[in-house]
Amino acid sequence: MAAAPGAGIGVLPVAASLLGESPLWHPDEQVLYWCDIPGKRLNRFDPASASHRHWDFAAEPACVAPLLGGGLLLAMRDGIFSFDTRSGKRQRIAEPPYDTATERFNDGKADAQGRFWVGTIDEQRQPRAALYCLDRGRLSKVAGGITTSNGLAFSPDGRTLHWADTRAHAVYAFDLDPASGALSRRRSYAQFAPLADGQSLDDYPGRPDGAAMDSLGHYWLAMFEGQRLLRLDGDGRLLQTLPLPVRCPTMPCFGGADLCSLYITSSRENRPAPELLAQPWAGRVLILRVAVPGLPAHCAQL
């Protein structure tokens, strides 16, 4: 794996995605999955053998979770499916709760109780996107009024859910009842300044995209177009800024046997040619080692 000079950041030996998203370190398989949303592809990389596989679909895969008992759960534009990586077959679990011409699923993760939380994006940039919860096969809307759902992460005790609206430059927090899955007390966790008219991207901190939680309850947030990750404490205070060699990081996840390898997906979709020339790792999956381990991914239950 190549390394960024002086940064301790490497890159997986896999071709770039258009829009790499939703990396998942599978707790049983010990491999990394991630989606290329517009490329309509699910990727799998095994660090032990440095081998790469992929599956192509007719609809966009947005996010992936491990399924209890084997297989994967895939949220795609045309619904939520169980997916058998051996046969390549998918089985519909839930119909899309939106108009697929203007909306699709986006960021999603399972909680410790096996519920699958997944948000949507409104491609017409209207506040019609929402957060849904798939609980034992039943899909319910639990929050709404946003444009681009992102940033899902659970606190280590499972009692706080973080949720971002990328377009609003906002991250929210909810109280989460682990037993019932009920959300309450929606509040602001972090707010970022939007790009001002005439402002250079070199001076723009970015907008909140995907996120991951470490074992200390610190929230690691990818700042799209900001070329950085932020690490925030439980109250939303900035603890660390990690510069990256790509303009558009999309989501981090913790992996490796010790959960101290941080994988970061990124995008090259619709980026200007000079930027791509200067940033050859755009769209690739970055990797670096961190001192504090992350939390393991939970399995969804059907």
C-alpha cells in the first residue's frame, strides 16, 4: 500500500470509485466492504490476502451492514435487500418509502439490538429526506425535515444517536432508548459555516458527511470538500483536525483485528480536472493507524 509522504496515510491497492461511501469492517469476515454509489458497485477488500472483489447492480447501493447469521443487508435506491455474496442474489426486505425518481437511500448502520437505521437524500435538494429504522423487517420513518442524511453513529453505550444533514452543515444528536428504539430530545451537536460567495475551497472547512465512533465516545467526521477529518467529543467540541490528501472524504470506519486501522472512502465524482490531477488518490480508500480503537460494527437482524 502506498503512503502519503510524511502523513502516515496509505491507500488500498484498488481502483478509484466515482463516489466511494459507507465503508464497513465486517466483524466476522475481517474484510472491508464499501459502496460506489453512482458506479452501482459493492466492493470487498481482504487485507490478509490483498484481494479485491466487487458486485455490480442495476441500482445504486448506498450502504451495507452485516446480517446476523451471514450475508449482508444492502440499502439501495430500489429498496432494502438481503444479499448473498456467494450466489450474488439479493432478496427484497423493504420497498423504498419515497419516489425513486428524486430520492434514494444514503447512510445507514445497525445498532446493538439489530435494528438498521438508514437515511435518505433528496436529489432535488428539498427538505424531504428522512431517517428510517428497519426493525425486524418493518421499516418506519423516525425523523425528517432534512435534505441529505449522513453522519450516523451510536455512542458506546448505545444511548445517543448522531445524525447529520450535509446540506445544512449540521449534526444532530438524539437520545436513543436501546430497548424500544425510540428517539427523543433532538438537539444540535455541531454546526458548521456554509461556503460563502466567492470563498475559496482552500479556506472552506467542508460540510459534514459520514462518521464513525471510537471506543472513547469520540465522533470522527468526514468533511466533504474540506479535505479533513474532525474528531469531536461527546459535547461536540473539536479535539483534533486530521488533514487528508483528498478534497472530498466521505466516511471513515475503524477496522483491522484491533479496530485501530481507520479506513476513509472518498469521491472524485464531478470534481474539476486540475483538482484530480493534483490529488490522484481522489475516489480511493485511504488508510491510517490511530491510537484509540473504534467500535465494532453491529449485525442487523431480520
